[in-house]
Amino acid sequence: MKKVFLLLTVFLSLQYLVAQQFLAPSKRFSKTKISYITLNDDTILNGKVEKIYRKKGKITKIDIIEETSEEIRSLEAKDIKYMYLMPNGLDKLRKTHDITHNVSKWGDKELNPNYIHEGYVCFETTDVQLKKGKKTLLMQLINPTTSGNVKIYDDPWAIKSSSGIGGITVSSSILSYYILKSEDKVATRLKKKHYKKKFDDIWNKCDKLKSEYSRKKWKNIHEHVAFYDKCL
């Protein structure tokens, strides 16, 4: 009985740790699976990806074959509110979506946990602070299970020192993300080399987090985000 209890404890602990991890960003998407898109005016479109247009790493436009009319429709990124795409090929194999085991406790109620559980990647438009000013961009959300109070987006221009493992990103391998806290209006770039210096300001509303993680390690940022999400 003690062994069973111990194994159950270890299993639950591992599940909790996995749930905190960031998803490895996807770059390639299926042309055979239905994609789910919500426009800014709340129009819902379902269809298969025909072509994705990018400029300097960011998505600027997407062509889909609509499910009902079977006609090609071009959508500008700025007109899309949410978008769920299925990763293709190796990107799909690298995904691990068992992290959605506790979707009832997700903080962001606008996300569709069923799509995430099926393996879809979520994109959403948000204002992003760039060097030349603020722009509205379609960004890939990589912390769906802990995004109630702080959202972490893939940095399309990030330098990676190594790859993720089994669809889970090794935080130390990616040198920057875009971060948007619930009280902020614009997502800002957060770099590994600046993290320790900015740590207290970023997590200023959660003293428990600052005392719990006094070493301020970048490799633990997924833990910091999960802790902060439950702290507020």
C-alpha cells in the first residue's frame, strides 16, 4: 500500500511539473486538418491551411480553404483574434499535450482547452513593443495552462541554444520570449541576459515568488510563471 501511495505521489508530482512547462514553438502546420479561426468581429471560420505568409519571422497573412464553401479566403493577421492550427510533420511529433490534464483550472477562460488537448497550437493577436514602436502581431502562446495572469509568447526572432525535448521547451535553450501580464497592455521582449536584473519588477505583485525563487534562474522561468499565475 505504501508503495502504491509513493508511486501515485511521484506520478502526480511529475504531472504537475510537466503542466508548468512551455510548449515548444511550431513553425509548420497541417494542410489536411481543419484550422479554427476567430476574427476580430467574432466571425468564426473553419478551414484547411492553404498557405501561410511570413515576413521576418512573423505571420502576416494566411490563406485557408473554407470548410463550407471550399473556396480560398485570404486573411490578414491583423484581422485575426484567435487561431488554432495543427502542427505538421516533426513539429507534431515534438508536441506533448498531456499537460492539459487539468484544464478546469486554467486561468484564461477564453482559450479552448479541447483544441489544445487535441494537439492544436494557439495564436492570438496582441500589441507588441518592438524597437521601432508598438505593433499588433499574431503571436504563438506557449503557456496555455498557466496563462491566466501572465502570457508567454514565442519570440519569432529568438536565438535558441538547443532544441526542446518531446514537445516541451527547455527554458534555458531559448534566449528570449515575449511576456504579457494581465495588468499590461503591451507584450514586451524578455531576454535571458536581463532576467535577473528585471526579476523583482516582473514579479512585483507576488512576494512569495520572490522569496521562493531567490536565485532567479532563467531555466526556471516556467516555474515562476506557474507560481505567479496561482499567486494573484
